[in-house]
Amino acid sequence: MANRRVLVKRRDAVRNIRKITHTMQLIATARFQAAFTRATESRPYSEKLAEVVSDLAAAAEGIDHPLMRQPEEVDRSALVVISSSRGLCGSFNTNVLKKAIEHLDAQAADGIETDVYMARKKGISYFEFLNRQISERLTEISDMPEFGEIESIASSLMDRFIRGEIASVHVAYTRFISSGHQAPEVVQLLPLSSQEPGEGASMAQVEYEFSPDPKELLEELLPATVRLRLFQAFSDGAISEQIARMVAMKAATDAAEDKIKLLSREYNRARQTAITMELLDIVGGATALA
């Protein structure tokens, strides 16, 4: 027969766990709302910028910008990996790190060495466990990154690309598609392509009057596009992380509730058994005295 005191202690412990997981679910929900608001506020700007850059690239025939030029005879690239600082977010880190490793292995098979820029602690710990080299640890980036934090990283990568130290820059992150769908992927950040204007670009040709000329405007807008795309990747990663944590904590809360019900049934069964045994002892004693 199960020990009722042990069952009570186990049930109380599970109840405490349920309180913690439910609280973490509420916190993740609040953080998701904040991250979602920031991303939706910046998305119209990023889409319009992609549209303008696309039209400028089409208007500036024969454009030759350093950020659009493929370096020759360079067998080194860079990969920015966006993980999380905390755990308890389901398979969020596992999926994005798996994508990053697949990309690194594919680059290595082509004879290209890749400098890894790893954002946050979980990715750093995982790569250290696998004995994979990390070129730069971006541990100072907050869970809700500001544009200024990402701008310096993007500027550093653009400087290296223009100097010919790296032939390409990719970003491994979890893309936010909707509240029910997030997809880990690796996208190319550099070199930019005039043939692929990017998400949000206009499908119809728009007539512009340029002042100054398109090439001069692109000198300002192309670096801004790179910075914004990297910032958007970090923003998507922040939203996806909170969604993953919401789902994980809800699953943990539901599992705790099921466990509490199971322990309560076991306790009631043990208590009923004990009462029955005591009644049998009483009836047996009374029968013996009769």
C-alpha cells in the first residue's frame, strides 16, 4: 500500500512546480506581446526600405557597390547564430543550432572556413560541448535587443566584407511567420543581390524622381538595409523564443495538473484502504469479544 505521507509530499511538490511553470508561462506571454509589438512596428519600415532599394537598384543601371560585389578567391565566410540566454523554451535552440551546424558542414565540404558569431549563452555552451570553434561571443545582447546593439555587429561584418576578409555573411535564426508557425533557417546577409530585392519589395514598377542620383542614395540605403535585416532576424528570434517558452511552460503546467490528479487518486485509494483495514480490525475485535 502506498505511503499516504509520501503521496501528500509529492503532490505538494508538484503543485509548487505547477505554480512556477504557470508563472513562467504568463511572463513569456507578456514578453511575447512586447516583442510582437516591436516587430510589427518596425516591419512597415523594413518592407518600404526593401521596396525603395529594389527600385533604386533597377534605376541605377550598371551599379557596382562593394556590398553587392562577390569577393574573388576568398575561402572564408561568417555566420551569425541567434540562440537564447535561457532554457525552458522547448526545441527552440536545438532547431536553430542544428540548422547552423548543417550550414557549417556544407561550407566546410566546399573548402570554406566559417567564422561563427554566436549570440547568447545557450548556443555558446552547445558549441563548446561539441568542441566547435567560436570566433566571437555575443553575450552582451539583451533578450529584447535594441537597434544600437545590432548596428555595431552589422557594421563590423560589412567592414570585413568590404576589406575582402570574408566572401559572405549568413544568419541562422528562427523566422517568425505567425503565432503558430516559426521556422529555423539560414539566410544570406551579404553580398546583397540586385536580383533579389527582398521581402516586402514592390511587384509593380514605381516611378521616382531621384535627388541625389540613385547610386548616391544606394551608398546610404544599402548599409541601412543590412543593419535592418540583421535587426529583424534578432527581433524574429526574440518573438519565436517567447512563443516556444509559452508552449513549453503550458505543456509543463498541463503535465503537472495531470500528475496532481493521479497522485490525488492514489492518495484517496490509499486512504480508503487504510479506513477499510481499520474497520475490519474493529469488527474483528468486536466479534472476538462477543
